[in-house]
Amino acid sequence: MSGVSDYLLQTRSLSKKFKKQTAVDQVSLNVRAGSVYGLLGPNGAGKSTLLKMIAGLIRPSGGEIRFDGRPWSRTCLDHIGVLIESPALYGNLTARENLQVHTRLLGLPEERIDRVLKTVGLASTGKKLASQFSLGMKQRLGIAIALLKQPRLLILDEPTNGLDPSGIQEMRNLVRSFPAQGITVILSSHALGEVEQIVDDIGIIDGGRLKYEGRLGKDEDLESLFFAVVRDGRGKAV
């Protein structure tokens, strides 16, 4: 078992209720620093709600979030980059101009723009407008915006959704490159085959509860594990 210092993010009995519905129920995640953590679950399992609480977009009803060993506060958002749902882009602006808008809004140095454009493979898009980008390019520009803060944690919710095979491969390579840059990733996805090639650890959430958490072995069949946990309730107790 890793020590507390090995974890960049942990939740303890984190819950969210909407009126009479409990969307997230007593979830305790353990995300290792320098890892890609795959958050899996069926539609409506509570994944997006959980990520939105970590990202500060909605308030928990109960429980605790700890970032780098300390209780979560708004200042943690300075170190967290987020791409949840489709990125909010200005279609009439270029990639560089979109990033300039965000550096000015956030008070960040514009020197970071060239670095993040290179990181996501959009350095050569020139005067092409974001409205003319492919879906994969738009997703990568959304990630570039999230990277402007030089985050220690990057939250990606379904980043390969709707992408063609080429876009999926580009996204896979991009996500795998982040730990070497000191960026821990939480990745939510339905694409089990892709997740299997990207992640180090997984958490499986179903009905708002974390049913499984552990490292993904090299020879482990993620699809079989996923359905065993979700359909049959088997797997490690967490």
C-alpha cells in the first residue's frame, strides 16, 4: 500500500445529492501522483458529477477532497486543469487567439501559448479558424487551454468521444505523454479498449458508488473486469 504522500488527489466518503437522488455515494478515490487514473462506469453512474466536484464546479453534499495531502480549497484550482464536455471555443478565432483570450482572462504570461500549442500538436495551424478544426483538433485545443495554468492535475471527461481512429490515437499518445511532464491525469471514458492502453490505475463506479479501485495489470482484461464488477458486483472491496 502506497503512503499518503504518493497520492496527489484523494476523496473521502465524497457524496452529492440532488433533491432525493444520490448521484455520488460515499466515494473514496486514491489517485497516485504521476499516474493516469481511469474512471470508468456506465452512463449515469456518477462519473461526471464526481469530476465536477473535484474541479470545483459543484459543491459536495458530504465527505472530503484532499489535494496534495491538504484539504481542498479554491486555491487548488490554480493547479488543476479541466476539460469536461465539449471545450468552449471561439470559432471565429485561431488556436493562438483562443489561447490569448484565456491568458488575458487568467492573467497568465503569453509565452506559455507556444509551449501548449506544441504539446497538443497544433503549432502549425496558423490562421485556420477553430470553427474549421476537426473534432479531434477542437478537443486538443480544449486541452491546450487547460494546460495554460501548468496544472499538476488534468481532468479529462470523455476526451475521445466522437473521434475517428486517427483522432483517438493522437489523444492516446497525448495523454500518455503527460506523466513525464509532471502532470497527473484523471480520465473518464466509455472506450474500454482505449483506456486499457492508457491508464495505470482504474476506479469503477456504478450507481454512484466506487465498486473497484486498483492498478491495471499488463495482462489484465479490462473489459472482463469491468463487466464482472458492474454486472455481477465482483472485484475488490473498496
